Amino acid sequence: MDKSEMDIREGTISFWVQPGNIVFNDNKVTPLVELNPKNGSIFMVKDSDNKLKFFHVYLGKGRTDVEYDVTSLDPAIKHMFAVTWSLKNERIVMYVDGKSVSEAAINYSYP
């Protein structure tokens, strides 16, 4: 599927980070995901404050963020990151290694 045709109103992103690919406490920015469909954008970054951050931007509606401190994650083992979002259910949830670690209410109007 062409990324520009993606529907930003509901979805899931999940991926593994292999050992040694990210140092979780180095105070550096590490981009992980960036998608820009026609009706918004989603992106995830390990930021300079050592937090994993997910941003959901729905054009003309608003933005919702979730974050989680990853300083204590062991860079020598593989980790799974996932985020689910649903405008209909008004919720974003972030998972690390299968556990819900952060969530936020989405306050945009659902078309």
C-alpha cells in the first residue's frame, strides 16, 4: 500500500529493535518511524531526554502524544515497540515488550 493512502484514523505500528541498534540512555535523538498519509502524520522517536515518543497528528483536528522513559531498557537484548490508536475509541496506547506503558485520550472529533 502507498503510505499516502493510509488512513490515520485507526491503526497499529509494531516493530522489533535488535540488540545494539539503539542506546536508550545516550541523550541522542533516534528517529524510528515517520509516516505522512494525506490526512496527517505519525512518527516515533527516541528523544534526547531518553523517552520514546509517539506523535499522532490529524490534519485540521489536532495532535496527541504519548511517551515512555526508556533509560532502563537493556540495549543488549531485543525489544518490541508497538502503538495502537483509534479515533473512534478516542485512545492511543504504547506498548514496550508486550506491556502497556503509556496511553492518552484523543480529543479530536471522529468523522
